[in-house]
Amino acid sequence: MGSAVEHTEVFAALADPTRRQVLDLLAARGEASATVIARHMPVSRPAVIKHLGVLDRAGLVQARRQGREVLFTVRPEPLDSAARWLTKAASDWDRRLAALKRLAESG
């Protein structure tokens, strides 16, 4: 499942609303080049390329060359892993808070 430290790059990449928008666009299209993504974004193509670089380093997108173009797709595995970690962390905190509540009520 991985630790919070292992998910740091994923969370950092997702913290930016533009990168989340890029991921949403890629998820909807299945695959797209930086040029196509930039047509649907309020930022330039060079900015999209920088955002794709961050997403790539976090493992959230995969690039493949097709002729002169580089096409990007979403890699869902890091998102799934981070979501599982968050679910477990929330469950752990719920259990701790319930124990704290029982202690407070019994005192």
C-alpha cells in the first residue's frame, strides 16, 4: 500500500489545480499530446509540458512517442495506492478518536 512518504510526490502533484485539470482531461480523453491538452487549458503549451513533467515524476501519467508526438495517458495505480493509504489513515484516526471519546466519557 505504501507510506505517506512514498505518496508525497503524488500528493504534491495533486495539490495544484492545473495538474488536476490536466489529469481530468487525460482521463476523459484517454490519451492526448501536450498541444491538445493546452488547447483546453488556460495555460500555455510550455506550462502544460512542465505540469506533465511533475505528473510524470509522480508516476501519474505515462508518455509514449507516436511519430513526432508524445502522447500522455493517466496511470491510475499511484492514485489508487494513495487513496487506499488515505482510507486506512482515516480509519486509524476514527478508531483513535473513538477510543479517546470512550476515555473522556468514562472519566
